[in-house]
Amino acid sequence: MHCREFTEAELAELDREVAELAWRWARRLVGLRTEQAPFGPADPQLPETERAAAHLARLYVLARVRNSADSRADADAFYAGQAGAGYPEIAAALGLS
């Protein structure tokens, strides 16, 4: 099975979904409802101190997402190898040259 490359539009969509995921969890961690701000990096609806707390929470979430993605990538690299994929294919899937 061959995996095609993302289109530019798909990469933008993926980026938006990750951003939305991070904001959703950040709002949850600081005790805001899903319909409350912040909805983006410079939301004027919040005072500066609350906005800083939201950004720190989002940073915390993004670090956890990165750790989770790294763990999942390690597992999938292992399973791909177990299924017969070689180093060149695994490196290509990881975007390594």
C-alpha cells in the first residue's frame, strides 16, 4: 500500500485541527467552557493575565500532544518494521532523508 503526500490544503486543515484541539483542552484546563474565549492567539475578549494563562495551558497541551505523537510514531515505526517495512520506507514516512 502506498501513502500519498498531503496537499497544501490538507496540511492547513491538519494544522487548524491541531490548533483547535489545543485550544479546546487549554480552555478545559483553565476552567473555561468550550464556548468561552480564547479562540485564537490574540483574543481581545480576555484580560492579558487570563490570556497568558490560556497560552501557557495551550503550550502545556501542545507539549503533551507532541509527546503522544512521538510515542505513537515510535510504535508505528516498530509495527511497520515488524510487517516488513525497511529503514528507507520508515525514514520516508517520518520525512527524514
